[in-house]
Amino acid sequence: MKKLIIALALGAVSASVTTLAAAADVKRGEELTKKYNCASCHGADFNKPIDPSYPKLAGQHADYIAHALNAYKRGGDQTNGRSNPIMAGFAKPLSNQDMIDIGAYLASLPSQLVVSK
């Protein structure tokens, strides 16, 4: 019985993740990255940021991008928040759907990210 409950719970989580991914609008994500001028810091192709301490965003996992934006929106004084005044300013007006769309767009881009060398 316990295994059945766990299997059902995992299935529900998987279905909700799939629904979120299906609900993402890549085109809208592209429009939002232009609106907020993300390329000004993260590079025109999101692979060459202007500062080496800034992350490469192209090809990054969509859910990671959405989570990071949400953490910037929460701010450093909140649980699981990130403290960066510039990113916080960009993230504050974003809705959850905006973050999902931006994540989907950035995940769809060709990436120079490497797992190992």
C-alpha cells in the first residue's frame, strides 16, 4: 500500500511538471528578455556575459531559471532568497508565468555550458 501511495504521488508531481513545461511560452519568454534587456549583462546570445561572475543562461534548465528568478524576487532576507539588488529589481515585477516563460526561452537556446572537460 505504501508503495502505491508513493507511486501515485510521484505520478502527480511528474504530471504537474509536464503541465508547467507545456504551459511555457518560449516566444513570450524571448519578448520578456528583450523587454528587461537581459542581454545587456548576460550577453547577446546569453553565452558570453559582460562579467565572468555573471552566469551563462543559454541552455540552462528552465526550472532552474524560474527558481532563480523567484529567489531574486524574494530577496536575500527571505528563506531561499538571493541577494542582488540589480536582479531583484528585474525580478520583482515578474509573475510566476513570466519566470516560466523566460526559463523556457533561455533553455531553448544553443548553449556553451559544459558538464565536464
